[in-house]
Amino acid sequence: MCTPTKRTQWREDLQHFRKDHGFSKKVLLNCCLVRRIVTWASPNPKDSVEDELELSAVRHRPEGLEQLEAQTRFSRKELQILYRGFKNECPSGVVNEETFKDIYSQFFPQGDASTYAHFLFNAFDTDHNGSVSFEDFVMGLSILLRGTVQEKLNWAFNLYDINKDGYITKEEMLDIMKAIYDMMGKCTYPVLKEETPRQHVEVFFQKMDKNKDGVVTIDEFIDCCQNDENIMRSMHLFENVL
């Protein structure tokens, strides 16, 4: 059973988790996935013996944790906290698409988040097997929250490249933009017009598709984003709905 001492330690761990290495309150509030997982990781006086045994098992899996610690920018303790929340949310050890949709529908009840959650799930599902493992989750989260600009742009390109053929078409970019605006609903200020996503895509695509071949390569995407402040600011819209 979870003792008061252990519950106090977990509270301290969560506080450090929120503050250390760029995990500000703003980041947690903006990142639905992190907020949901950290909430589930919070200690509960009614934790069962099985929960404690599960957590104990995590602490005694040095190979897996050491590998993830080397592959991500999370510490061992942070990985333990994330894993506890992940397992509480998803006892099977994997997240399916419906869970993603449930999370985003709760955080964006004023709009329709299902399409954006679908696209985001596909971006996290790196091996395209229809589920997101804890390893998939923390690898993506590490890039989104602590990655370099280059790494974040690579991840964003993968999100926009819906069919994963190595190129972004205007239709793919429009699908993502429309999904984001649909999710934000009518609660934006000023209120967005129906044609706004298409207008933004037209401007972005004109700038990105430098050789005018009708598709955007990853090199074109990264180069344009890094050299255009307006596009970089607009790209933050996508970061803020993760």
C-alpha cells in the first residue's frame, strides 16, 4: 500500500518534474498529453498493492530505463513518473487512437478534435501498427518538449506528411490546418472565418514550395520555417494544441 512517506515523495517528484528542464506550468497546460499523463501519475491514497508492485517492477527494469534515458532528454526519475501515469491511463501498456480522441475531446469540448487526434496519433505511431507504446510516447514527447528546433521541425513535417511518402502536398497541409481550426471551435478571438485555413495554406505553400513542383520536401519545409518568422509563429499554433 502507498504510505504517506511515499505519497509525499511522489508529490515532490511531480513538482520537480514540472519545474526542471523547461517543464513550465505553461508547457504542461498547453500539452494535453503531458497534463493528462501527469494527472494520472499523481499519488492516490487508495493505490492498490498491485500498483505498488507495478511501480516496483518499473524501478527494477534498468535495461529499458537506461535505454530510454539515453535515447531521450528525460531523467530516470522523470521516466518513472511518466510511466506510472501512462500505465494508469493505459493498463495494457499501449495507447490506441480512441484514447487520443478521448483526451483531446475533453480538452477541446468547444470543437471537434477527432480528426486532429487521428493525425497526431499517426505521428506518434512511428511503426504504424495501430498503437502507441510507452517508448513511442516518450520519444515523441522528448522531441516536442526538449528537442532542438531542427528536431521539432522534422517531427512537424512528419505530422503534415499524412501518407508518409516524404512529401507534403497542399491538400495534406490543408487537412491538418482544418483539423486544428475545427478542434479550436468558435472560441478563438478574433473568430476565424471558414476560409482562413485555406488562406493560410496558400500563403505557406507558396513560400515553401520553392521549385514549384506541387510538393514540399523536408529540406524546403525546414529551410522556409527557419527563415520566416511569420511561419515559425504560426507553427507554434500546432505546438500549443499538443
